[in-house]
Amino acid sequence: MSMKSTMLTFTLLLLFSAVSILGGCNTVAGAGRDISKTGDNIESSAERNK
């Protein structure tokens, strides 16, 4: 994949994650879990694309 396509994929992933966090968490604790899960997903994606 080209760098431009990789950045587009990452940006879309980040956007969809943000929408999920904002739409899906009802409490502060829920938001923390959602943010942590998003970070884990980004980290694992970065590891796969080294």
C-alpha cells in the first residue's frame, strides 16, 4: 500500500473510532474503556503494518 492510502485508512479508522466512542459510551468509565480499546486497536494495526 502506498503511504497516501495507508494514511487514508488510518484517518478513516480514527474517525470511525471517534464516532463509536462519542455515540456508544454513556458514562465516564465507559468512555475510558472505549478510549483504551481504540488505543489497543491502533497499536495492533501499527504492529501489523511495520
